[in-house]
Amino acid sequence: QVQLVESGGGLVQAGGSLRLSCAASGRLFSITTMGWYRQAPGKQRQLVATITNSGTANYADTVQGRFTIARDNAKDTLYLQMNSLKPEDTAVYLCNGKGPRYGIDDYWGQGTQVTVSS
């Protein structure tokens, strides 16, 4: 099993910044890709950014150039630096870890709320 705990959410004005953290523990050798997803009320969960064990990052078009995903393997922690925040970025942000076994190696944190006021 893998445990993921997010932190760093909060209320920020449009144009501001936040940094989310995701502390991972457990059978981390089973994880190959980690990522951030978000879910706004009444909307489907959507991918924000992912990063592989080798450091290859991928971003949704809506956050490209504003958000940066990073991982500190020594601390088993995933980060999401969010700059130039917009009201439409308001959502619960969830940390995810995936391994090679599709549908089995798929772990989620409980989420952290990000609210951007206009």
C-alpha cells in the first residue's frame, strides 16, 4: 500500500501563488508516475500535471506555463508550485501515484482545497 497526504491548500487572490505538497509513504517502489489532479464542484476530475520517476513532466494546457510539478525523492514528497492563479483554478487538488499494474497500482490522497478569489 501507498499513503499520500496533501497539504498547502488555502485561499488566495487571483494572481497569487500557492505551493502544494504531497508526502508519500509505504511501498513507494511500486510507483512510477506521480501527479496532481483537481476536481471542482459539479465537474469531472481532471489531470493537472504528472511527473515520472525519471523527471519527465506533463501539464494540462490550462496550467502550462503557470504551474510547475516537482518531486524530491530523498524526502518522498511531490510538489506543485502554482503561480498566476485564476478563479477557475478553484478546486480540490488530489495527489496521485501510479505503478505498472493498471487499476491496481493507483493511489490517491484525500485532497486539499484551493480557492482563488477574484
